[in-house]
Amino acid sequence: METLGARLAKALDESPLASAAELARAARTTEATVSGWLKDNVTEENAKGALAVRMAQALDVRVQWLLLGHQPMRDIKEPVRIASDEIPPGYLRLPQLDMPAGAGPGVDMELEPDVVRWVDVAEKWAEDHFAKKVAHIRVLTARGDSMVGAGIHSGDLLFVDTSVQQYQGDGFYILQFLDGWQVKRLRADVLSQQVEIVSLTAQGEEAKLVPPARLSELRMGGRVAAWWTLRKY
């Protein structure tokens, strides 16, 4: 089992601080104290909380990780990032498909879209948003502006649960229309007992009713579990 001293040594080795003496100055303690921590003369049970916080701040790690080993090691600054060569620790990799989802006019797609790139997602972020459905998540790209009222902008990454192939309550879905695939909100209209297909533009919402008898005719690509905006300034 990794010890407190081993975690401290790992964090120090990965930090810009060159030595235990520099860590001691940054954490407002003595080099002897830091040395004692590194040698495991201090345990999780008798470590001073205030000093642990200062050390964690100086090393840019989470105090929960330093003291108890609870992952992740560092706060997640980028929950979603375009994949590089290696999967960073604490992330998982999802495929982004060559299947844009129109938030406006429909977008044509192939029956079996290619993977255009991979997206790395922080495990904690995925756990919070996808629950146990990570294996079914595919990443699509929103195109158009008919859903900006919901906060979905052209170019946003949509994390779609492809296991959902029928209406499962109010939410955002990937639907196939005659002119291609679109992301739309589906919601139940209580009075008419029908389902509405809703666009949420900057000017307001537009809704079309789907009779219950025709609901099964809707072809779904999945339900949007989350989306992420990658902005460039």
C-alpha cells in the first residue's frame, strides 16, 4: 500500500520545487519536518491537518490524496480534452464520430460513421454525468444554432448514450429526420398526451407534436447525457 511518505515524495518529484528544503519554505515549516514526513515518521492518523493543507497547496495536489490516497491526485482543471498520444492518469477515452448532429437543418450521416478522433474525459466527470453507461457513450458534434436557447452551440461536443433507442422522458435526443440527424428536446405534453419535438432558438422555442401512435416511428441515435463547449478566444 502506498504510504503518506511515498505520496509526498511523488508529489515533490513532480513539482517545480527542487528539494525538501524548498518545500519546507513554501509550506512554512522546517526541513526536518518534511524529512520526517518523507520517511513515514508521520502517519495519516497523527499528521497535522494545517501543515498537510499547506504542503498540498505548495505541491498543487489535493490534500485528500496526500493524506489518504483518495484519487484524483490533483483537481481536474480540464474535464474534457482532445486526446493526445497517451491517456492521462484519471481520464478515460471516448470515440468522437464523424456524425455531426444538426441543431438546425438535419445533417446527413453514414450508417456506420468513422471515428474522427478521440476525446479524453476525466473519470470523475464521466462518473457524475454518465453513471454506468460509459461503454455506450459516443461523442458527436453539434452543428447549427436551433438549440442555443438550451445552451447547445454549434461546435459543442455532445456525449450521447447510444443505448437509448426510445423515448425515456424529458431530455435531449439525437433524432433522424428526412434531411438527416438533429439534436432536439423531447418532452411530454400533459394536456394532449403527446410528445413534443422542441427547438430552442435564441428567439424562443418551437414545438411540434408527435401523436402517440407515431412515437415508435422516431428513429433515435441516443440520448444526450451531457455536452461540453470547447471555446477558442
